[in-house]
Amino acid sequence: MSGISTLNVRGLANKFHSQSVLIRNSGEVMKIQIDHIAKIEGHAGFTADISQGKISQVRLDILEGARLIEGILRDRPIGEVSQIASRICGVCPVVHNLTSLKALENALHVEVSQQTILLRKLMMMGQIINSHLLHLFFFSLSDFFGIKDDLRLVKKFPKKAQEGLIAREFGNKIIEVIGGRSIHPLTPVIGGFLKLPGEKDLAGILKQSETALQKSIGLAELFIKLKYPDFQRPAPFASLVDLKEYAFYGGSVKTPDNQNISIQKFLATVKEHQIQKSLVKRSDYFGKPFMVGAIARINHSRNQLNPEALGLLKKSKKRLPSFNPFDNIWAQAIETVHCVEETRKILKELIRKKIKPECPAFSLKNSEGWAAIEGPRGTLYYYYAVGKDGLVKDCNIITPTSQNLARLEQDLEEFLPQLAFDKKHIPKTEIENKIKMLVRAYDPCLTCATH
């Protein structure tokens, strides 16, 4: 192979040669392939094509099968679809269930009570706590210490493992009490709940929340002290924002070009497109990729964090807004503390007001509705067209990972040369691990993405 001034491709081949990385070298064309990236929700590999010494394409190879949920939801009764939608994911079923209900309620002009909103927000806090702690301790933490075996990780951090499990169980308990079970909730319906939690159940969660708060603070303190790769790349972000609170359940959309617009308008602007040999659509905003998730929310709404979370953010001395995708990791740790604090506020309000039975009425008509909720990995969007016969005529679901995927692939494309051609000659195993670490920093959910 001829010498190349900008990229030493032969050196790259030597650096990437390992059991889990396949290098194909044919003339001026090279392919770098990682068959499996562990510790993400779903199955994916990594491929980089190098031609004439330049990286011509970097992509995640999504190895999940097509789910076709949108097709399954069409022509279904509106009373069924939100339960089906929650089956899109076993890690974040609550956000699918509730966003689906919100879109139907928007279509049917259902007035939802403050009590229902508080209970749903409480479920979402449980969802965020549960998912973030799974990603933080069991998926991402090992990347900072070169540990592949979770048992070794637990032995290295026995106290932190205990903190993570206790706080995560607290998140599960919230969903179970409000939703009827911790995975794929049963009780939420259009306009309210089939069954309401008892005051003793809410008081029990509130009692557990103090311990959960201390455990989540302990974990967050670990994550804000970790040394993150220095990879700054100017990036557009999108998330929900709300002047009254740190937005998870509602608000307008802060777009990648820093406008505040309605969910309906954003959905009319963001474009999904399919690429060859991929089951996951990519999303762009006016032709450009963008990022959603915890770091997007922190960048946009950090001043609305609850006191303990805000204090930890200030203690971290992070420069904000952050344009480092690895910072999505510590941002999740900060959000976990915020969410535990938020559960305490919501629980106290619900207990003070006392839970009352509700039965909202609505009428069927030809209509359409939109909704968005911030899930663990970013903003989830639902659209429904509903007929006067009570059947779903059309639907569209845009998941966080399908929004993040194009941005992630661009990050990988720019990150790879920094690793492969670094003058310090980074060991090949570390290069491979850093690629996987960047993928995991986004916390992708490929099950959702292939819905």
C-alpha cells in the first residue's frame, strides 16, 4: 500500500488487529469491523470503511430484527394501543405507554387532571432512575477501568454496587405501585388510571426515598470525579423545555437551532430517512443530525435541577453547555439524583391532596394528536390519527436512538482518527474499547430503534 501523509493505514491495520476486530485489507480499501458491542440495549456491531487512506464511512451495524409495531398499532382500538406500545421495550416501557396515551388524549381533547399528571410524572421518575442506574453502573462504569466482567466490577466497588441496586429497586417500586407492575404497566389508561395507589403505598415509597436519595448522591459523586475522554465536537441538541420545571413530562421543544416550538411543529420539521441495509431510520433537523438525552437536557435546563442535583453539578465544575458526548454519562448521574428529589416533592403533594377516584369522559371523532415525553435516552415522540370508530388509522413513533444514531455515527467518524493515528500509539485493545465506550455513552436502545 502506498504511503499516505494524513493517515497511516498500514499502522491502523496493526493497531486494530485483535480477536474481536476484523481487518480486511484489499489494495487501497480497508474495512474495520467489530462484530458485537456488549452492554447496550440490543445488538449492534461497528464498521469503518477506509478508502485511499481516508475514512469514507463509519456506521453502527444494527443486528436487531424489524419489529413493525407501527403497522401492528394501525386498525387497533384506541384502548389497546398504549399497552401494545409499551411492549416496544422492556427497559423503558413506561415512557412508551404514557407518550402513547398523551398522543391519544391530544387527539380526543381529553382534559387530564392534575392528579393524573402527578402520578404519571412519578412513574416517569421511576423509569428514569431505573434505566439510568442500569446504564451507569452495569454498562458504562467498567469502561473507565478496563473491566469486562461485572463480577469483578462489583468486587472493585461493592459499596457503589449496593447503592446502585438499592436506588434502582426504588425506581422499580415506584412503577410497580403506580403502574401495577414494574415492567409494562397495567393501570394507565386514556384520561387516568384503572386502579389508583393507596395512601399507605405512597407513604411507603416516600419513606424509602430518603435512603434512595443518599445512595444516588453517592453514585453521582463517583461519576462526576471520573476522567472522561476529551472529545469536544460542536453539536446541536434537542429536548423538551418548560419554564416551570426541569422538563420530562411536558413542555415545548427546544430545537437544534435554539428555537422553542410546539411538538406538532417539530414533528413536521424533523425528517426520518432509511439508509441501505439498516432497519433503523435516521433523523435530521433541516438536514443536520442532532443529539438528544441527558446531556441535551442538562445543557438546556440545568438551572431547573433540584437542589441536591444542582449542587452536584456545580461541584463537578463541568463547563456548560457541554459538547462532549461522553458527558452524557455523568449527566445521567446528575439526573438520577434530580429524579429522586422530584419523587419526594410529588409524593408529598399527592399525600397532602389525597388520591380521589376519577372517570374522565370523551367522545370519538376523526382527529389526530401529538405528544412527547423525555425518556431515559432522550425525547420520545408519538403521533396518532384516530377514526370516529375508535380505531387508530395512522401512527408514527420517533424514538431517541433513531434521533441520535446519525449523530453518533458522525462522532465515531471524527473520534476514530484521534485514536488510530495518535502519536502516543494507543494499544489496539484500548482503541477498540474507546470505540465501544463512545457507543455506550449514548446509551442506545436498539430495541426501541427497530420498533
